[in-house]
Amino acid sequence: MWDKLALILLIVGGINWGLVGIFQLDLIAWLFGGAGSLIARTLYILVAISAVWCISLLFRKELSYSSASQ
């Protein structure tokens, strides 16, 4: 569950950075009242924590897959 949540947050963060790079549009800041708003800053922090969490995915010996993919 935590892995999926972290990946979802990283996808949101990655899309946001892509929009910043291509269109100079920070969607998170735009949606939540600026980059300095409490909600936007909280989302930025959650994306950063998710990135640190996902580092562990690189070092796991066995990933859990659903039984349908085996």
C-alpha cells in the first residue's frame, strides 16, 4: 500500500515538474493558491518523502506482484 501511494505521489510530482519545465506552470501552486500556501508546501513535502521512500525499491531483492502476473 505504501509503495503504491509513494508512486502515485511521485507521478503527480513528475507531471508537475514536466509542466514547470515545458510551460512554466506549477500546477500544484496554481491549484492551491501559490507555492507558499500550506497545502502546496505539504504536497511538495509529501512528494519528497515519497521519493526517499522509493529509493528502497531499488534495493529490494523481491518485489511483490499479484498472483495474476505470475
